[in-house]
Amino acid sequence: MSNQVCIEAKNLDLTFETNDGPVHALKGVDLTIKKGEFVSFIGPSGCGKTTFLRVMAALEKPTGGTITVNGMTPEEARQKRAYGYVFQAAGLYPWRTIRGNIKLPLEIMGYSKPDQEAAVERVLELVDLKGFGKKFPWQLSGGMQQRASIARALAFDADILLMDEPFGALDEIVRDHLNEQLLELWKNTNKTIGFVTHSIPEAVYLSTKIVVMSPRPGRISDVIESPLPRERPLDIRDTPEFLEVAHRVREGLRAGHAYD
Amino acid sequence: MKSVFPVLTVIAAIIVIWYGAAVNMNQQWAKDQAARADIELSFKELVADTWSQTRPVLPAPHQVMVELWNTTGAKVLQGKAMSKRSLIFHGWITLSATLLGFAIGTGAGILLAVGIVHNKAMDMSVMPWAIASQTIPILAIAPMIIVVLNSLGIQGLLPKAIISAYLSFFPVVVGMVKGLRSPSADQIDLLRTYFTSGNNMFWKLRLPASMPYLFTSLKVGMAASLVGAIVAELPTGAIRGLGARMLTGSYYGQTIQIWSALFAAAILAATLVGIIGIIQRIMLKRMGMQS
């Protein structure tokens, strides 16, 4: 992990104008994410965690404050293809094979055919889907589909991976497995990961930094630097250190009236 | 193959009802004839007569089938497939207008749908007109189209094709608009994260996503096209085509001719829609969709 700043938000505001009046999705959000960090955003629905991620990806425009990604505006970072984005639903295009889906960003970004093939092979291996390239999405299980969509986000070698509750729809067993794989992948690729989740154990298990958010208006109520080592077997979740971090997250959520 | 039995049952029931109705509707004529000739018809003779009249109110199924064969297969055997008495000839006239109209209608429908999806002004302005266009009875507007185009010096196939396009563009517009708008917000956002152009959005997402909708529309549009082509032949005094065949049949009380032209049209429509269905299955299968 370096000390280079990857994403920096200062006094970020985002207000949606709706028919029922303005909704403060984000208010006065300050956060610095360093290169190579694994940052989780946790909080109840409506706390702005997904919105925050979408602002980083230039999918939403902030109404106040500043945010930089790799020192650029999010739009410029997008032009430089700085990040891959993984949505809650795998969102694979059903008319494309797994291979075709992974190629999609590469086609758009103008990779040559041999480069496309090489990248597809590389990421299929990375997410443990070798041999499934010719399948169509519906022929794969939910967990495999989500892995394919992660592969798609990895294919063009963006150094930031933004994941919006990627495992939210999966059962716990599959989720554990994918969490392990994701950590492995993070270690091997040294990417900066922004990860939105509802699950306290997931956030604590994965992250080097946990951002606890609370709703109305959406804001950060606590930022926890995890004391856990980078090497994390699944049973680290039974250690006192792990439980302590989890406890602090829960406290943070409570302090932010997130249980209201 | 499980579906064969119910289908055959329904067909058998229709045939039975049809023969019964033929007896019922044609008996008056048979009785009048018998009364004039001063003979008493037995029930058997009556039934036999109602099923074999030359100008019945309702021709019996076998009469229609025989007429169909005489005007198609038999003509081919005689080497006169394209004679004026051949339904193949008339069918081809109607088919060519149908196909041209279908092509125009589908093309126009897709273009309009693309415009509607990409342009807010078109969205607001075109759709109401498209809907309004379908509320005008085609029988009322068909002669006007023919007359207007005729005064512009356009005759023959094109006016008919335009009338058939007039009917077939609508389902394509409606289906394609729905199809082009079918991608989910996530699917669209995904492309946005790749910093992509509107072109890619269309070719890589909207168009492929619209395919199932398009094919459904094409089936409806094809059937509408055929109806349009036949209707276009009715009020214009055409002497060639399935519509003209029905019209002359009605002038001369040739009910068998009318019915055989009707059947030819139905068979033609079923074949065309079936062909689209086959293309649909191949296309969607290649696109990995479960059909």
C-alpha cells in the first residue's frame, strides 16, 4: 500500500430535486482513499453509499464540494478508463457469451483482437471461470455470473474497482467463497477497491478501511482503519480483533441513528 | 407432438360444423330447385345437393379444396402456373405488394422508433400521429392513396405496397420503441462507465436488446401487410391479386372462388408468419436466448 492519494472528496454535497422536495443524498462528505486500499461503505438504505460510489464513477454529478480521482475529475478519470464498475445485479448482456461480455469494454476501448483474447483468458482465470467463456449468462449460477461481471470490470486493467453490493443477492455460502476470492484478487492485482455493502461481517472481513454512513442527510459517521492483517483466512472472523472492529462498526451505525 | 391431437380435434370439429352449416344454408336453393322440377328430395339427396352446388351460399370444405387445387397444383401440372385463372399468379401479385409494403413499413417503423427513442421532440410528436393513423379505417384511406399517387404518375405495385406499409409500420414502431427502451438502468450505466459514444449505446446495447420485441412486431406487421395488400386491391378495381379475386367472386356470386381466395390468403399469411418465426428462432438462439 502506498501513500499516494487515489480518491479524495472534500465537503461533497449531492442533492436530488424530487417532487417531494430536495433529498440530501450526500452532505459534507470528506474522505481520502489511498492507492491500494480496500474501502467498504456500510450503512442502511438511503445513506448515500451507492450515490457516493456513483459520484466517484461520474455516474452522478455532485451539487457541491470537490472530488478527485487519481488527481482528476471523475469525468476525466472515466475518459482515462480509471475504474471498473461492478453492479449489484451482474448485468451481463444476455445475448453475449461470457467471453463476449468480458470483451465488451475491450471492443469499446479499441483493443486489438489478439489483445482482447489475451485479456479475456487472463481475467477468466483470475475469477476462476476458465472453460466457461462460451456459455451464455443464463447457463451460469448467480455466483458465477457475478464473477463474470467482476472479470468484465477487470478486463481493461483499470486500477480502481468500484463494487456496488456485488454479492448482495447471493446466499451466504457463495458469498463467503467470493469474499475469499475477492481478497485473493485484490492482493494479486494491487487495485484500489471501493465496496458498498449491507453486511457488517463482509465489510470487516474485506476492508482495510470501513466507512460507516448514516442517512437523512447521507453523511459519514465514522471511518475505521482496520487493524486486521492483509492476510485473512475465513476464520479470522472468530478472532477478538475482528469482533472488536465489527462492534465498532455497529456502534457507528447506531450513533448515526441508522437503526431509526 | 402432444399438440397434434388437440389441433386435429379442433379442425375436425370445424369441418363437421362447416358441413352442417353448408346443408343448412344451401338447402333453400336445393328445395326451390326441386319444387320447380316437381320432385321430392330425400334427405340423402338433399344433403348431396347442398354439398355440390355451383354457387352455394356456403360452399362445402371439399369444394373449396378442389377449387384450391384446380387453381394451384393442377395449373402447375398443366404448366399454366402464371395464367390469370391461377391462384398462384394472383397470390404472387398480392405477395409482391405485401413484401414490398412490409419492407417499407418495417424500415419506416424502425427508423421512427430510433428517432422516438433518441429525440425527445419526436417522442412527443410522432407517437400520437402514429396512433391516430391507425384509427382511420384503411378502406377509407386506401382509394385516396391510390388516387393521389396516380395523379403523381405512380401506379401499379407501389401504391398497394404503401397501403400495406401503412398498416405494418405501426406494430414495428410500438415494438421497437419498447425494445430499444428495454435495457435496464444498470446496463446503460455500465456502458457509461466505459466512456462510450452514443453509437455503441445503440449498436451494442439498445439494438440487440430490442431483437425479441422486433420479431414479435414483425409477425404482427407481416400479417397486417397482407391484409393491407388485399384491402388495397378491393376499392381500386384491381383485376389481379387475391383481393381482386375475392371481389370478382362476389360480383358473380362465385362463393367457391371467394372462399378459395380467402384460404389462399390465410395459407400465405401463415407461411409468411411461420418463416419469420423460424428466422426468429435461429436469430435468438444464436443470441443465446432461451426461446
